[in-house]
Amino acid sequence: MYHVLCFKAWGDPSRKRCTITPSPKMSQEETKAMCAEEQPGRTDACVESAQERPTRLYRRRWLIVLLFSSYSLCNAYQWIQYGIISNILMQFYSVSAFAVDWMSMVYMLTYIPFVFPVTWLLDRKGLRVVALVAAGVNCAGAWIKVASAKPHLFWAGALGQVACSVAQVFILGMPSHIAAVWFGPEEVSTACSIGVFGNQLGIAIGFLVPPILVPNVDDMDKLAHHISIMFYITAGVATLIFILVVIVCAVLHGLNCYILSFFAIILLLCHFYIQVFQDKPPIPPSQAQVAMQNMPSQDYSYLASIRRLLCNKPFVLLIITYGLNVGCFYAVSTLLNRMIIDYYPGEEVNAGRIGLTLVISGMVGSLICGIWLDKTKTYKQTTLAVYILSFVGMVIYSFTLNLGHLWVVFITAAALGFSLQGFFMTGYLPLGFEFAVELTYPESEGTSSGLLNCSAQVFGIIFTICQGKIIDFYSTLAGNIFLCVFLFLGIIITAFIKADLRRQKANQQSAAESEAKQASQKEDGISSLKQTKM
């Protein structure tokens, strides 16, 4: 007896690639015969892969996801730091609101052409290389923006923002990849939520800190000083996070960190980071990962993988619904300052606090959604429920924003509208990633999440530009209703997504086979015992 887990080959969908687990009673000759039948021409490789591979969870997996979250936090902060003080920067640089909006939208625009080469790099070179590039480019972008704290150097800030947006391309697709490669089947959704958590925390800080550091003053010299402080703090934090990773890694390797000089830390950075931030664990965390790692690398084709994903109807529908939901979140985040200032002039700090409320509630939503998915595995039902509540939250926010009293806005928009909108709309991020991995297994997690994020960037640019123009020519309420219409459309499309949870099926099949094998061994043991007594 033997067990065969089959799936389509990477390069040719008409061929099957099988992971074969022999029963304990099979001899090596029987295993060879079985492999010759199932995989002709690859008998030796088949026999080697047919040996049972154990699974193991490493404690370092939590360090890896936290290291990633730290980079993601710093990068996400820089995405929103311009938009939340857009009226102040318009005055300082003498540019239009649309130009300042592009400092946020450049994150979305850059992602679209770079996502495919970056996901290819993630598949080919692994997690470690992508993480190192992301950290380096993000830190460089932060320091470039330090030079832009003068009224005539808006272009320097734009250049630094472009560098940070390139780093973001390396970061956005990593949560689902880290979760799938390092974490077990009962904790992948929680791990993905923690990965997204760092990004959301960075956005929250980006809403809160810039309005405090850069007050709305008329003196251009004072304003330049405050803007310079903001950029220096950002660059310093980016550098400190870089150094912190080295210190943590040095502690893990038993070195005395207190005697390391600054230059020694920089020189040792790559060595220690490479030792800890590995592409994948030596032993896979789940049977689904065992099956994926048993697939021959020469059969993998990146373009063929994209074609298969785009022919997967449930995944295509998810691409659309994910883009609609997250695109709305991007538009609201980018234009939040303009919407609040429109009704409450001079309240830049409170606009940032409302944005903070949105993201903090979203961070809680992400973690709860991740834990819920690990416990229930109800991907479609949870996704649909979260989508409906995102729509409800957006409607409440839209119709309470213009009541005329700021304390009412905090109670209704923050406590009701934004806690609902933030909790569920931002909580949708890890839901979309994990649902995509389930629908597309055994395809690469980096490729599926890359396509999701690409959709979000496209819709984010469209929604931000359109809502901004609607606010300029009509009203803020009309702009918010515009987003509500597309969220409602997303609900309808989500209802038609077929919940084909392929990764869960692979894990369940492996678990069932393991239980059957244990039962068979137990029965054999009982039979042998009876024969001995007789």
C-alpha cells in the first residue's frame, strides 16, 4: 500500500506531479516499482522523495516575522506622512493638492511594474535576499528625504518617496510567504496577521506623528525646521531598526553586543541577518509545504504560474474584490486630511488622531481575523462578513462627517464609523492574503499575493484620483458615496467566489493518511501479539 498526493505540474497543466508516501511494509524494490509506474523517467528522484519527511516548527519563526514587521512599519509610516499634512506641505512647497497626493499614490504606481520582477526574485532567490534589499532601499529613501526640507526641493522628497515605494514592493508580498514557509497549518493565518500588523502600525504612527511634529505655522523658516526634524527622525528610526536587527541576531549567536562598535555592527549586519533570516526552515512546518518542496524546481515556470492563476476563476474574483476593498482604504487614508480640513479647518492634529483610530482598530481586526481563521477555516464566510461590515462602516462615516461639531465626529466617525470601517476594512488585508493562498495552492504565495496587491494599487490610484476630483468639484460626501458604491459591488462579487480550499485539502489528506497508517500499525501490533500468545 502507498499514498499518492497529486497536483498539476508547474510547467505543463496536463501533467501531474505526485508526492508519494510508501507504507511501512513496502520494500525498496516495491517503492522503485511504484515510482516507475507513477513517474517514469524519474525513478531515482521519486524514490528519494518518497521517503517520509518529518515536519517541525522552529522558535525562530517568531523572530523572523517580527524582523519583517519592523521593516514594514518604517516603510508604511513614510507612505502616509505626506498625505496627513497635505495642506501644510502645499503651502511650504507651493504645489497643488494633487502633487502632494501623488507622494502617496507613487507607492501604488511603483508597485504595478515592479511586482512581477520582485515576485520572480522572491521565488528564485528566496526570502532573505528580498528582505535585505527592502531594508536597504527603505533606509536609503528615508535619508534622501532629509535633503528635501527646503521649499525648492520638493523633487528631492519625491525622489526619496520613489525609493521607499520601491522598497514597499519587496515588503507587501512577504506576509503570506513567511506564514506559509515557516508556520504550521494551525497558525498560518495568525502569522500572516502579525506580518500585516507591522504595516498597519506604521500607518497608524504616520497618521499620528507628522501633524504633531509639523504644526501649521506661517513662518517658512520655522516650518522648514519642523519638516527637517520629521525627516531626520524618520531616517534615524530606519537606521536604528537596521542596527536593532544586528543586535538581536548577535545576542542569538552568544556575542557580547556591548563591545561591538558602530562600524563592526554595520560590517557584521549581513552575516548575522543572513544566519537568522533564512529562506525556509530546514524541516518543513506542514505536509502542504512538504508536497511543494518535493516538486522539481525545473518544472516551475513563473509565467506559466501567472497564467494558471489568471485562469483560476475564484482567484480572479478575489483579485477584483480585494482591489475594491483595499483601494477604498488607500483612497480614504490619502485624502483623510482634505476631508477633515474641509469641514474643520485647522484641525490637522485631530485628523491624524482620527486616522490613528482607523488603523489601531484595524490592527485589532487583523489579529482577530487571523486567529479566527486558524480556528474555524471559514475563509469565504469570514471574508463576506467582513466585506459587508466594511460597507456599513463606510456609510456611517460618510453621513456623520459633516455634522458640524468635532466631538460628534470623534464619537460617530471614530467610535462608530471608523472603528467599524477600520476594524473590518483594514482587517480584510490578511483575510485576502490567506484566502488567496487557499484558492491557489500549490502556486507560490508570493505570486498570488503580488497579484492581489497589484489590483489594490490600481484601484487605489483610480479611487484616490476620482474621489479627489469629486471632492474638489462637488463635495466630500459625494466622494465618500462614490466609494460606498464600489464597496457594495465588492460584496456582490465576493458572494460568487467558490471556496475551493486546496491547501486545507492537502493538509487534511496527509493527516488522514497518517492516521490510517497509525491505525494499521496498531492493528498489526495487536495481531502479532495475539499470534505470539497462541
